[in-house]
Amino acid sequence: MSATHTGVTTPGEPIVSCADDCGIREVLDRIGDKWSVLVVVELAHGVRRFRELQRAVDGISQRMLTLTVRRLERDGLVSRTVYPTVPPQVEYKLTELGHSLTHLLQAMTEWSAAHREAIAESRRRWDAEHPDSDIR
């Protein structure tokens, strides 16, 4: 993207121009991961202990939450603090970098809510036209 790019693309214009692997795939894989997004959204509300996060992120297993917060910590989006208690108390919070992501997630949430019905209708039409499809 050029320095003068407005952030709005026209039809046919690529969102990002990367002829070679420019590193964006790794970043998008992380922030586009279902569990990472839900953990970041929850941590946007404040510091959480492990069990609080697990209860708040519906459907996430202990193992998947452990992997997710470790990956987010590795990427610099989440910080982890361990307190020397028995058992150890661990708290997670967004870093400054993690907080910088929350406005994008808010925009995605608003877009999803605004277009939910149109997408549902499109899926109904597509499913009716392709009854034998297994992509549902």
C-alpha cells in the first residue's frame, strides 16, 4: 500500500500488495484465529485469571486456552504475571500492542452485526441451490 492510500479499496484493487511472503500470513493467522480473537476481546475488558478466561470464552478447553495465551504472549499481545502463591495465581492482560488491536476487532464485530442477516439470507439461497454441498 502506498503512503497516500486512503484505506478504502476499490473493486479489483488488492487490499495488500505482497508479491512474496511479506510476513502478513503469520500475523493474520494469529489474529484471525477463532480462540485468539475471543481471548483478546475478553482481555479488552481487563485483567483476567486463567479460570476466568476459560469460563468467559465459551467452548474453549484448558489445553486450547493454554496454547492460545502462550501464542498471544509470544506475539507480544498478552502479558502473563505469575504470583508466588499456592497454587500459583496467574493473571493475563493485554499489552499496549494487544490493546491496539481491539479497535479493529470492534470494527469487525460491528460489521458482522450489521451484515448478519444479509449473510444468513445469502447462505439460505446458496444452500437451497446446492443441496448436496458439504461446505456448511
